[in-house]
Amino acid sequence: MTRVRTFVVAVGASLLLAACFLLPGKFASTLDVRRDGQFAFAYKGEIVLITPASLGQPTGLPDPATMKCFGPAPGAPPAPSAPPGAPRMGMAGSRACTPDEIAKRTADAAATRTREGEQMAKIIGMDPGNDASMRDYAAQIAKQGGWRSVVYRGKGVFDVDFAQTGRLDRDFVFPLLPKASIIVPFVVIRKRSDGAVLVSAPGYRAAPAQAFLNGLNSMQSLQPSVPPTGGPQGSFVVTSDLAPLTNNTDDGPVRDGDRTRLSWTVAPGSDKIPEALLPLGR
């Protein structure tokens, strides 16, 4: 059962990585939308890539000090045959591995680790188990428009400062990362045929991520694992010189001078996707 559980956990972690599971950590995010379609979006704080390392899963090479091997050692004389009717020992007995066996297992594990890293790099643009690769990826992100600062802090956590302005004559998505073929957006702004725009923030909630983590924990039968930052924690504020047609804030629109202000608080366990519909040009 232990081997089965280990296999299932490994598969679950691989699926998690393959989905490019990015989460906000601690953050503050703002969006200002004007009647003429001009907008300004900002996100400052943490972006977290969930990895086996960040969930406390072993990702390194096997430890020779704890490595066990079974059966006769290579080159050792064969063990005497057991008398008829004697109980079979099977795989119960173990012995210290020889230097050659240690070297082979270490090389096999390193080759597997390299292969998995290459596969992840093809899917999400970086190797989550390699800090140098993650720092290099942070440097690549920083070259993209809008990214004022990107620093890889370790254990899957990036500290970022992003700000972008433009006109909502097309859809807007954040974040867009180089080389990533799969991404779950934090914020999406969609322009509708009637000229209105729908602001939606599917990434600013914790429930879907926590459900996956809880499922992984049940496979492990371990203490609950959480992302390094404890899950999304922050605020999303939308301001506009337009009155929203719809919104799902707890307190509704608030007047702030000549602007309308909508606020959402994001905390661990949040299951609400912040949404607002704004009528451009009206």
C-alpha cells in the first residue's frame, strides 16, 4: 500500500505541475477603467508556483546512507539453498547497497529528474526543481512589458511588481508568461458586443487550489499541506468613472470623489470570483 500511495502522490504532483498551477500569494491588485476605454491595471506581491518541493515532497536524489538493496550482492557467492519446507524469506531481508549499486541508482534518479525537468520546461517554460532555471525564468519575465520587477525568492515563490495601461479594444489577461502553454488567469477583462466589459478575477480565490491540495493530502495521510504563502491573501479594487451594471462585492459600489469604487477581500478559503460589468462609453 505504501508503494501505491507513493505512486499516486507522484502522479498527483505531476498533474499539478502539468496544469501550471500558479496562485497569488500575498498581494494587492487594482484596476481603473475609464469611460473612453482607457484602463490601468496593477498587481504587486507574490505569485506562487505549486511544486512538490513547496508541498514538502522529496524531490532530490536518493540518500546513499539510507539506501537498501535486496538479494545477493553482485559478485557474492550464492547463498546456500534452504532446506525443503523451510519458510521463504522473500523480500523481507535487506542489505547495504554496494558502491556500484549506489552509483547506478543515483545515476538513474538523476536521469529521471533531468527528464522530468525537461518535460516541465516544455509545458510551463521552467524547471520547478531547479532554482537556477527558476531565477532565469524570472529574468525572462522581467523583460516582458508591464513587469517592473520579478525576483525568484525560492520554493516556488516570485515577488513581482506589474503595471500596465492601455485601451480595452480587446481582451486583457493577467498573467501571461513566456513559453507557458497552459495558464490559469488571475484576471480577465472581456469586451462584449454591446460595448460593455466584464471584469472577472478567477485567480483571486483559494477554494479550487485548496480542494486539490486536500485531495493530495488525503492520498498522503499527512498533515495538511498549504502553499508556502498560505494561499491567496490580498485585495482587488476596481475604480471607474462609470456606474457598474452588475457586481458581486459584499458592500456594493462606493463613491470616491468622481469615481465609483468596488472592493473585494481575498482570504484563504475564499470561493467568490470577483466580477463586475462596466458599460463603456455610456
